[in-house]
Amino acid sequence: MSYQKTLADQHRACDAEFTKIEQAAYRGDWGGAVRAAQTFIDDTEAHFDFEEQSLFPALEASMPSAAGPTSVMRSEHDQMRELFAGLLDATAKRDESALADAVETLLLLMQQHNMKEENVLYPIADRSLADDLLEGAKGAGEGADGTDY
């Protein structure tokens, strides 16, 4: 098991859920868009929780210099959480314009964020941490169908 593979796979799984939001809205299935948005948010929050409660503290303990990058990642998680509310609001109101804005902003932030984690933090974790923490990541990013990512 590796942090890089496990957590990057969770990113891809969350990305797949994210695309379902727009797809449902495009079809006019606003109920499906609301459900897809909630699934995306739930899965992403589980991923964030693992990082914030387990991975980041372990990295900071093993490498004090990691505190800067993990602080940035936490801040970006908070920014995304603020955007989640707009995403839910747009789908609940069936507001195509607001949904497009929320999706565009969130997509850009997620892409930049995931790139930093996948190219910087996860490789550091693979080099400096035992993989036993990954057992705690098992539920993070678990899909609505019960499949682990």
C-alpha cells in the first residue's frame, strides 16, 4: 500500500462523483444532481478528515518542516468547504448559472490542490511514514455503492 496510490485513487473517485453533478443537471435530473452533490461532498469530507486527523499530524510529527505545506492544504480544504455550500444551493435551486460558476471555481481549486498533494505531500508520506495509517483511510472516499477507492 502507498499513500500516493491510495489517496490519489480517492481523488479520482471524488472527481468521478463530481462529474455526475453536472451530468445530472444537464439531463434536467435536478434530484440526481442534488444526490450526486451530496455524495461528492460526503466522500470528499471523508478524504479531508483522514488527511486532517491522521495524515497531516503524522507528517508534521515526523517532519516539522511539513507544517507549512499541511497548513496550506488545510486552508484549501476550508476554501473548498465554503464552495460546497454554493454547490448544494445551486443544485437545490436548480440554478444552472450558479451551478456552472460553482463547478468551475471548485474544479480549478481541486485540480491545483490535488496536484500539490499528489506531487509533494503523498510522496513525502510514502518515504517517511509507515503505511499503517492507511488502514484509517479505508472509509475515506468510500462510494455510495460501498466500494472503497
